[in-house]
Amino acid sequence: MNPSQRPVCVLIAALGGEGGGLLTSWIVDAATACNLPVQSTSIPGVAQRTGATTYYIEIFPQPFDQLDGSDPVMGLYPAPGRVDIMVASELLEAARALENGFVTPDRTTLVASTHRVYAISEKSNLTDGRYDEESVQNAIAELSHQQYCSDFLIMAQQRDSALNAVLLGLVANTKQLPIPTEAFVDAIKDRGIAVDSNLRGFQAGLGWTPGREKEIDEPVQSVPAGLPDSLQRRVDALPAVLTDIVRVGAARVMDFQDIEYAELYLDRVDKVTAIDSAKREYALGRETARYLALWMTYEDIIRVADLKSRPERYLRVREEIQAKPHEPVLINEFLKPGVDEFAAVLPEKLGRSLRNKRDRLRWLSFSLRLGSHTILGHLLMRLLAGCRRWRRKSLRWQEEQALIERWLDAVCRAAEKDYAFGLEAVLCANLNKGYGDTFARGRGNFLRILESLIESPLRSESLEPDIATRLKSARTAALSDDTGAVLDAALPENVAVKPD
Amino acid sequence: MERSFAREVKSLRLGNGDVFHGEGILAITKALLQSGVSYVGGYQGAPVSHMMDVLADARDLLDEMGVHFEASASEAAAAAMLGASINYPMRGAVVWKSTVGTNVASDALSNLASAGVVGGALIILGEDYGEGASIIQERTHAFALKSTIWLLDPRPHHATMVNLVEKAFELSEVSNTPVMVEYRIRTCHMHGRFPCKDNQRPTLSRKALLEEPAFDQERITLPPSTYSQEKAKVEKRLPAAIEFIREHQLNEVFDGDLTELGIICQGGLYNSTIQALQHYGLADTFGKSRIPILALNVTYPLVPEEVTGFCAGKRAVLMVEEGNPDYLEQAVNVLLRKADLNTRIHGKDVLPQAGEYIAEVLLKGIGRFLEKASPAGIDTGGLNDSIESAIHAKTRAGELLAGPVPKRPPGFCTGCPERPVFSAIKLLEKEIGKVHIAADIGCHTFSTLPPFHIGNTVLGYGLGLASSAAVSPALPSRTVSIMGDGGFWHNGLTSGVSGALFNKADSVLVIMDNGYSSATGQQYIPSTGVNYQAQPTGMTIASALKGIGVRWLKTVETYRVGKMMRTLRRALTTTKPGLKVIIAQSECQLARQRRIKPTVRKKLADGKRVVRTRYGVDETTCTGDHSCIRLSGCPSLTIKPNPDLLRIDPIAHVDNNCVGCGLCGEVADAAVLCPSFYRARIIQNPSRWDIWLDRLRRRVVFNTDATSSGSE
């Protein structure tokens, strides 16, 4: 017995329901089989319900028979600077371990899956609340002694196994524990839980070497559709940095309506790029091309029916839900168009009068669980989609085109005076999104900002130097909560442009 | 509860010469059986639910031994069960989560402690304190002091803990006093080993009956007996206890060469204390410390001579005591004063007043103690550097990371039937304005966290309705109280419903009827339908409510968000006076999944037709505003990078953990949110008719051949 020998300390961070408890049991069982003193503990509690939790294990490297009957005193808490193997089931949990000081360059081997399971604050953000992954990667590189980091969830899924089994394989792979590989294999077999698939996962983790596993797939960008020559020529005439995004935009707009509409899109883009500059890398033109295309392809029921009744959409759903080729898939759409949605696609006058009777016509809004896999359901969707030939006469078309022109005009005038101001004015278009109440609220915010922080300042003699910053903070405020309270505080007082 | 604890039950049967491997709370369960316990009761709650779960599954073993086990209706009922040990020499143990369970039990505990016991009476407490706790942060110590119940806080070491359970029964019997044994969360879940003894059949049990009931006026808690009982506590029971603790050395002294210093710690904090000393090179792996340590496995009562004897001749002693008030530090100071000793006691001056003593806290606290005491032979100059080097990485990570790492508060599980109720409330509030919501204890308390933030107060288990009593009259609109089915049977039926009816309250109560006490691990409750002996109970929430006079009563399936909204709106606006009760009914999804998964797996393997339902979001129509997420918070409704080159914000996405509850679609409907949600039903092992129809549809609809489309 050697009193200066210390236990090997393993900390496992996982989310409730991910099998961190079983992973801990496997390690404890393997150590026990080797007759090694081992102690583990955990704090499941409410964290079992989707929260973050940890499991802590200490293993003494000398077997009991060499200890003359003494028991090592082992800790119940991980201590900063005293963790040998840090296992994190997900990237943010690795970040949390770093934040708590459990990963140190002199000692800690980090085993972490780099996939993301987003926290509620990241998910519920009105735009993009995702945590900066690069900062985590940098901290990992600087603060851990060795790294076993990759997207191990994909690895597990590819082998039809579970993440905790892959992580066990990686723990064995690090060779930091005084436990031979066979002991882990036996532990999986003895526990008797999904033995075959867990062994597959274990072997995958065991055989992993840094850099050989395929990195996370970049999100598949939709392939830009081809454009008619006449349009393509116009796109090619643009500065090179803009061609990709404008081509996608033009194709989207054409897909939404027709070639004539796509030409209008290009006209509008040209108007903005004319005042843009290479020095600024055409940021104004690029963002205008983006938001203009999204705006011009607004989601009315015609568009939604069109998108939902395409063959590629059917195939995408099959893929997403992992249906096997021979399995029939039945798809029901959750549609509940309200009075406003109907009014939007009706001719202008009719639409307006319908909208005015909104309160009396609530019954028009009913839930439709349309079976888009059925022949009848599909035909109905195609029928709706076919209404696009009359779309130019619709109420919403008229309204959107007018507002787009108003916005573009403001953007150009703003950019001519102050480039940053113009760019911020472009980005405000991101407030126009969603459906129903969400859309109405966003549109309302957009109009308030357009009036008070873009058009109104443009009417004055000279622009305040911080106008771009103020516009930016108003836009951020509008996107920081969905009650509008933060925006109210950020806007000049006398503005009250109500949403229609 | 469909889980099986067969493996754990097996370890309860181990005998002489066997080595037990397992969790702390299971080791304690085994220790009860080794001590000849006659009866066990309790109420579930982390971190001690496991004892109840395993014993409920160990029916055969308990029957063989004649041990009576009962899942008590509440902690008060469990504590009252210990009344069996007042007159009869029966060893009994009850278990619950503390301090909340002890609060509930305290009426019975006071009476029990006053009457005194002849059979050993143990109260096993899971101390839900610190990281991972789900309750208010208080100390059980106060209950021990005020009721004169002895309190053990064993050192986290299986053999020691098991031995102390046996000793606790003896202590209880020699001093005629019930004994509390507290175990912290990490200790309950600590995996370790100990050499077993054979289980002991109880001397009195279902198999060895009492001859006749005993009566003793002295055991009745009514004057004049209460006066003599109070005297007995201090004159007989306390001295007897102190004598036993001293004689059997329940507290442990570990010698060290730095005799001018000492550390007194609660037994439960011994390992952490050693860990911190190891950091400073003052203790070795086997716990050999250079500073002498007195580990108090018994924290009430203290043995005066033990404390003064340990402190005598020392310059400074550190009291390591978690939580506040600092009862032990005060008591030690009083003992030293009385003994006229001048040893300086440190404690909450170098350690925090509040909060769990995790590794880093003790490391810093002991460092400060060493600095203040600066013993000869230790270079205290390097202490700070030593702490700094330990937490250097933490500081550096703070600089490198983009900001505080987002928290992951607990939330409703995927497909939880309680979530839709709060989606409905949130939607209704947009329509009719804010409503005062009196929340309760249970999974539904998660409604107070993101994304719902629903619930204005939490007053205790089953007390949702009672807590709204004075708010209702003070608000223009009715209040809504929440109560779980667990809380309803625990006390809500009486403290809430009958109180509201009696006082003619005009408010709304929503009862979550999911079939189990879900938050603690899906234990059975009266409305589950059966008890642990699989006997039908015939008890329902609705019949209980009707029985005591509730007239406005609606039962709504929770997943019908639209219907739930309509029912709530009606309850809040109807002109009918009185209590309006809505039973929100749907089975706990965790329990349901556990129940149906094996069946589905078997059906699939047998080639039978199975329809798998799940939901999805169309990536082409999702605009990335995430309002669906803010109304749901379902773990499987998440985000993913936008596949669209034009769009930047991540889009909503339903991952493959979806259990097909349909809430996201219902919410999209009820909120007129967005048309992106779809329900997909995948027909596994399709029939010929399914295949024929599918081919026809695909050919007509998409003009594709069924066999070549789809993907692997």
C-alpha cells in the first residue's frame, strides 16, 4: 500500500435521460471486477427531467488485496484541478465543465461529443440565440491535456448504438483508467442492457482516433435552381461576391411567381447595388438581396400549399422521420388559416371588406388536418397553389409591394447619407417573419422602427452620428422579447404606429 | 411504476460472508433488515425514493421475514406509524425527503418523541440540500433540537453507515427516544461496498404476534403525562443517550501530529474535509491526517467530555458544519466556555454561512483557517498560490468562453401531459390578461421556469389551492390553482378542496391527473387504480371531489389545448359561484413509454402492423421566429441550422425523440401560429392493403414509383 498514490478521478456530465447513470455503472462494475476500490456518486434529482447533471467516480489504482485492509478515503465531489477524465455528452456540457474549472491542462483528458443539444434559452430566442461554439473549441484546445472530441452522437447513430456506449469505449480508449478493455466488455454483458448494440458503440469509441472521424456535416444548402439565360446574364453582370446569393434569390422569386417577378427582384437589387461599394464588400447589396428575396416570397396560403404539395417535400419528410422505403407514410398538415389569411389572397376590395368583418367571421378559421398524402388532399393543395395566377390582384400582394418599395426607398436614401445606417435599415426586414399574431407583431414593430428611426430622421436636416447604433439597438430590442416591452423602451416616445 | 428492481432486491438477500455492492440508500435498506426491523413505512422523494421502490418490489422477501411494509399516504402518516414502537418492543423505520417531509411529519414526531419509545424507532432522512436539490434549503437539525430526537449524520462509508443503523436502533431503545439519521444527496447515491451479515427476523412481526395490546398512561401525550415526559427527556433519556454514544464510540477521533490544531466535522462532511486536506498535503489517501479530526457521526446530542477532551490543549479548532444556523458551532462554544477552555473555534468566519460545502468551498475555507491559525511546521505563505493554481483553469475558462454557459433548468419531459395545460394557460393569458396562478409541488412546478414562467407562488406539497385563499378575494379576476394528483391525495383534498368549499371560495383549481406520483419516480398513488399488492383500489379523484361536494367539475384530456383553453375560459368567466375544478387527465409519458415500448418492440419483431406517429416542421415554411418553442419547451422541439442559403436564423425542428403527443401541432392550431407543423404516421409492417393504397397514392400524387422513393 502506497499512501501517496491517488485515485483516478472521472467526472461525467450529461443531460437527464441520456444514460449517464448506466455509463457510470459500467465503469464501476468494471473497476469492481478488477477488485479495485471504487466509489461513485451522482445528483440525479430534478435534473432527471431534462436538466444538466453530473456523475463522479474515483477509482484507486491498487487492488484491495494489496491494501492490508485499509480503505482509501474517496471524495464525493469533483475538485477543480483534480479531474483526470472529464466526459461530456454534449458540447455545452463540456463548456460547463470548463467554466467550473474541472478541465485543467496538466491533468484532464477531455472526452466530449461536440454535437449540440440546445438549451431552452438558445431555442426560444426570437432570432439566433445559439452559444458561440468556437469559443468552446478554443477553451478546450487551451485547457485540456488531451482531447477525444468529435460528434460521437452521429457515430452512435451510424452504428445503431447509444451515445453512452460510445463514450465508454472512448474512456477505455484514453487508457487513463487502471482497467483492461475486457473488463468494460464484461461489464456491458453483465448489465444485460441492449448488449449487442452497446458493444457496437463501445468498439466504435475504443477504435476512434482523432481526425479520422467525419466532421459534422455542414448543413445542406439548397441547390440554387437554374435561371433562364436572360436572368442569368443579369446576375452575372453583378459584382462576383453577390452572384451566388442573388441567383438563389432570383430563382426563389421566380419559383414564387414568374419570370417577370424575378426581373422586378433584379431591378430592385440593381437599385441598391448601384449605391453600394466594393470597399464595403457589397454588404448592403448582399443583405438586400437576402431579405428582399425572402420578403418578395412571403408565405401566403398559396405559397404554403405549393411548398407542401411538392414531391421533394414528400421525400424530405420521409427522410426526416426515418421511414424505411417500403413503409407507407401518412402526412397530415396542421393548417388553421384565419380570416386575415383568407383576406390576404382575395382581390383587394373583397379582401378589405372581409378583414373589416374579422370579428364576425371568426368561424371561418377552423382547424384543418389536411391529409396531404391522400389524393383528394393533394388535389386541394394543388388547387390552392394554382391560385397564384391571380395573386397579383390580391390584397396582400398590393400591400407587400407598396411596403417593399417604401422600405427600399428608405434604405437607399439612408445608405447614401450613412452606409452603416443603410445597412441597419436593410437588416430590419428580418422583423417581418412568422405567421398570424407573430407576424402581425413583427410587422407592427417593423413599421414603428421604419417610421421613427429611419424615415423620420431622414426627413430632418442632418443625421445624428449614432443613428445606425440606435437603429441596431431598436432592432435587437424588438427581437429580444415577444411582448414588445423592450422595444417600447428603446423607441422615441411619440411613436405609435399600430399594426394593421 | 413499471420499472423492475430485481437486481437490487437480490442484493437485499445477501448473507454472512457476502459483499454488498451498491448505492448508499440501498445499503441502508439492507442494514434495516440486518437489524431485525419489524415494519417500514415512508413517503417517496429524492434522494430516498429508491428505498421505497426497492422495498415495494421486495414483497416476497419481506413476507418471508414477516416485515410489514407500507407506502404511507404522507410523511405524517409514516411518522404516526412509528407509534407502534411506543408500547411494543418493535423496531421500526420510516423514510422521507427532508426537510419538507419532516415539516409534514412534525406533528406526529413531536408526539412520538414526547411519549418515548420502547422499540427502536428510526427516521431515515434524505437531506435534499445543495446542488441537485429541489426544495427550500433548511436544516433538519432544528427538528432534532426542538423535539429531542437524536440526530445521526454518518460518515460516507458503507460499512460505517450500516453499522450506525444497527447502533441507532440500540441507541433509540436504551434512551427511549426516536433517532433521525440524515444522509445527503451524494451519500444516498454513493456506490460502495460492505461485508454483509444475515438478515434478522424481527422478534415481533406478522409471524410472531403480540399477545395483547398494552396500555400505559405514561405514554399518552396529554397532561399530566406530558410534564413527566418533558422531564424524562432531560433527566433520563439524554444522559442515557450520551452514555451510549460515548461508550460505543459512535463519534470517531482521528489523531494527527499537529496537535495544536483540530477539526470537528459533521460525519457527512468527513470525506470532503479529507479531500481538502489532501490538497494541502496534510492528509494521505487513506485519510491519515496531520491535523487531528473529530468526526461527529452523532450531531445531536453532543457528548460534552468528547468535545472538551478533543479541544483541550489546542490553540484553534475548525468546526466544519454545513447550513445555517450554526447550531454545532454555538454548542461547541458553549461547552468550551463551561469547561473554561480558551481554544479558539473557527467555523462560519472562514466558511460560508449558507450553501453546500462543495470541494472548492472547503478548499478555500480550510485554507483560510490554516492562514488564521498558522500552525508551526506549515508554510502558510504558499496557501494562496495553492488555491490559485487549483482554480486557475476556471478563471482562464471564464476569459476564453463567450459568456456564461446557458443554464439547463429542468423541464417537462418529451411528450409530458402537463405541458399542454401550461401552453393553454399561456395562450389564454394573451387573450384575457394575466391571471394569478398558485403553483404547487410536483413536475408541474417546472411551469415556473422557462419557457412558461407560469406560477406566482409555491407554498408546499398539495397546498396550491390553500395558498390562493387570501389572493382570490383581493383580485378582480379569479385565481387558478394547480395541484398534482400526488399532492391532492397527500393533503390537497382536505387542506385545499374541503377548505375552499367550506369557505365558499370562488376560484379555479386544475388537478393534474397523470396516474402516478411522477416527480419522485412514478410511484403508485390512490388514483393509480391499483396498490403495490396489485389489488384494485377503486379510488378516483373525481369521485372524491363529488363526494365532498364539488359541483362544477370537468375532466379534460390534457393534449386538447383548444378544449383546455375553452374549459379554463369558462371556469374563469362563468357566473356560477364556488370552486370550479378541472381534472387535466393523461398518463405520465415516462410511465407510458416504459409500459408500451416493450409491447411495440415485440409487435414489430412478430411482424405485426405498428403505426409510429411523430411530428415535424417544414423547413421551407418555417421562418425561424421560434414562437412555437416559447409555447412548448418540449425537449424534442428544438432548432437546427437553417438549410436555406437566404435565411440566417436557425429553424425549428422536431428531433427523433418525438413520441408523437401532438402538442406542437395543437399549439400551432390553437395559437394560429404557423402552418409548418405536420403529423407523420409511419406504418411499420404494413398490410397488403396499406401497400396497395400507398402505391396508388404515390403514383397518382407524385407520379413516382413507391419502391424507388423514400430513403434509408
